[in-house]
Amino acid sequence: MSVSVASPAPHPAVWRATQAGPPPSRVLATGHPELAAHLPGRGWPYHCLIEFLTPRPGRSEASLLQPALAQVAGNAPILLVQPPHPPCAQGWLAPWPADARLWWLQPATLADTLWALNQAVRSGACAAVLAWLPEVTELALRRLHLAAQAAPTLLVVVRPWACRRQNSPAPLRLGLLPGKAGETEVHFLKMRGGRPVQPIVVAGGPGVAPVPAPASSTAMPSPLAALAGGGPGALA
């Protein structure tokens, strides 16, 4: 006599690699139909860490995110943390609503950067946070992912292309390779429910932020600069 024992129902946050898993509870439209067709929920997911990996930071990520950021820039500030070049405010703000606010944070140390990032995400005061982290540990990324799970903020971290083989807690990891005429070749490195084997090409469009601000340009003010040395509690 054989007895079959039913497997317990899995936790809703656990799924097999071949399963899609639960869809994101909230997404932001990408503005790129060719990309949205491959993403779970057909958009940028909230409540998690999104990771971009690129050999030339400062261009592809801006082009890919501009349509999404334009949708939420009028609701709360957009925060840029440790961008590789001084942001050109005119380039970022051009396609956004007139009342949009762009904040630029450039802490002095990695510890300050990670502390400020966690505070900015947990506070929910920003519509989106975009951070460039050339050197960061898996533990630090996990803490950011946990902070994002309870926040209404879109969180995107940009890392070097060479880090693509390192472990990461981010449920969505995309490789971004610059192409011709502003195009971006998107590689699906990690995503729930499996991932496309072949990359796709996303066309660039108007309103793409330039890479650096020219040296002669007036620097954009940094409303959050004081936070870099404010210490714990400054953003509480």
C-alpha cells in the first residue's frame, strides 16, 4: 500500500526558476513596448531592486528610464546618487513636467552613499532613486533590496558590465550595451519566470539626457548635498 503525501503549498514569495512566480504588485510603464513585452508585469517593478549593468555608465540607463521618469517626476523628486558625470539639468528635465524636481547627491564615501541611499528609499520621499555603484557588496545590495520592498519608490542601481557574473539579490538585472544612433542593446541577465535568450534593441528617443554636462555649463544645485555629511538621523 502506497501513501502519497501532498507537498505543502509554497510560500507566495517562493517559486521555481521555470515558473513566472507572482506578478509584481505595482509596475511603472517603461515607455518602450518592445521592452515591456518581455518584463514581468510589462513594466518597471516597484518594491524591489532593479539592476542595470553597462560598460559605459551615464548614457544607456538615462535613455531607457526617461519615459518612465517623465510619468512620475511631477509627483516627487527624482534623486541621482553618485552619477558618473555632473548631471545636465536641462537634458534631464526637458521631457518632464514643469514642476519636476531633480536632486543630485554626491557623498564623499561609499559608506555615506549607502547610508543616504537607504534613507532616501525608506523615507518614500522620492518618486525614483537612480544610483551608480561601481563597487558594492552583495550584502549592501541586499539591504537596498529590503529597503525597497517596503517603499513606494522606484529603485535602480547601475553597476559595471564586469559585475554581471557576480551574485545579486536584484530580481531584475539587465545588461545595457550602447548601440548605433542612441539605440540600446538590452540583455536579460536575470528575471523571474525565466528570461529571453536573445537580447533586444531599444531605440533611443527625444529627451535622452546627455552623458556629461559641459565644463562651461552652470552646475545644477544639489538640494541633498548636506545629507552626505549629516550622519544618521539627518533624513529622519
